[in-house]
Amino acid sequence: MLGWAILFLVIAIIAAALGFGGAAGMAATAAQIAFVVFLILFVVSLIFGRKAPTV
């Protein structure tokens, strides 16, 4: 998920440099959404992913 956020961020930077403002805005929004989803899943996995070892 973090990889997708970085990819969309790079696409947004390149599109903005080439003057495609609409495409850059959409890619930046997609990057923000992907990053937020990554953060939520990361926190959830930190909380619920660790289980006590069973003997």
C-alpha cells in the first residue's frame, strides 16, 4: 500500500512539472488516500497482529 502511495506521488510530481494540473491533483489525492489506508492498516496490524505464544 505504501508503494502505491509513493507511485502516485511520483506521478503527481511529474504531471505537475509537465503542466497537467488536473492529472497531478487526481494523482496527489490518490496518493493521500493510499497513504491514509496504509497508516490505518499499519496501526491495526500493530494492535491486533501480535499474539501471545501458545505452549
